[in-house]
Amino acid sequence: MQNNETEHLNGPNVGNWEYDPYHRHDQRWWSGKKWSEKVRSNNETRIDPPGVIPKPVSSQSHSGPASPILGMKAPIQKTSLYIPHMLLLGSVLFTITLVLGLVAVFL
């Protein structure tokens, strides 16, 4: 960044670089009212990817596993009871076909 840009960004009542509350970069620009898309990582100033609108999180929220949501229906449906039987039948048919193919080739 050039010196005049740095002076402009650090001018009075404009805002300042703060620790990134999203935990994706080293610093994020705070305008005094809201977080900006301007970020710094490894002494390099960049723009956060467009279309990404994360919510700030605290570092304490990552301290352990998430607790389950109780009282909700499971989004995954139970599998059919016939699937293991069909897999077994399919593997037996595949083996028989493979053996018959080998016999036909070598005899």
C-alpha cells in the first residue's frame, strides 16, 4: 500500500484495522460502523471473496463439538431392509458370471 493510501485509511474518524472477527484473515477494516470487505493477511491487503457473507463468531464458539438439535425429525430417511439382501444377491451373481466367463475363456 502506498503512503498516501495508508494516511487516508488511518485518518481521523475513518476507521481502523482490527482483528478479523470472522477468523479468516489477520485483520479486517472496521469503518466505525460496520466491517468492510478489506482484509489483511501476511502483510498483504486484499478484498474478501464476493458473495461470502459470514456472521462474526467468537473464538469460544469453536471450543467443543456442537450440541445436537433435539425435537427435530431426522433429514435422512431409513434405508430399506432389502438393501443388504440385494447387495448379497448382486455379489453372488457377479461371482457366478465371473467364474463362467473364466471357464468359457480357458476351456
